[in-house]
Amino acid sequence: MTHWPTKTTLLTPDLKAEAVHVRPPVPRFRRGSESALTEIKLKKGESVEKALRRLKKKIDREGILKEVRNHRHYEKPSERRRRKMKMARFSAMLSARYADL
């Protein structure tokens, strides 16, 4: 693993107090232990059910479950193109149907 330089390593010692750390670029696909966990913090007096609801919404917004489902099996590039074209045709049909409204 390479160590990425931060602004603190590039600045003089008297300016280090004002320096901000620069994070390395995030890889597009994360595997294994490299993945960042989605977390929420319980608010004071918040029920567990409500916190779980917030966690589920956050996971849904981030698209984590969708990505996991897509990686369950390998999809050939031709299958991916076919699926995307089918979705595009369907959305075009819907937009044409409801364009008059």
C-alpha cells in the first residue's frame, strides 16, 4: 500500500497547524475489508426501530443493496447492454404515454 502525501507533509512546520489532510483517491469498486461501512448514530431518546428505519433509508439512498444484488452473478456485457436498452425503451414508452398529461 502506498502512502499518499498530505498537505501537512508538504508544508513547513509553522504552517502545519492550519493544514488540512488530503485523502487518497477512493477506488471505484471496493472489495473485502476495504469497504466503508454505512453507519448511523443513535440520537438521544431515539428508539431502535426508528434508527433501523433511518439506516435502511440511508442504505437505499447510497445504492448499496442494488450494487450487492448486481454482483451476485456475472453479467456479460451483451446482457448488460440488452437490459439497459430494455429499460430505456420502457422509460421512453412511459414518457411518451404521459407526455400529453
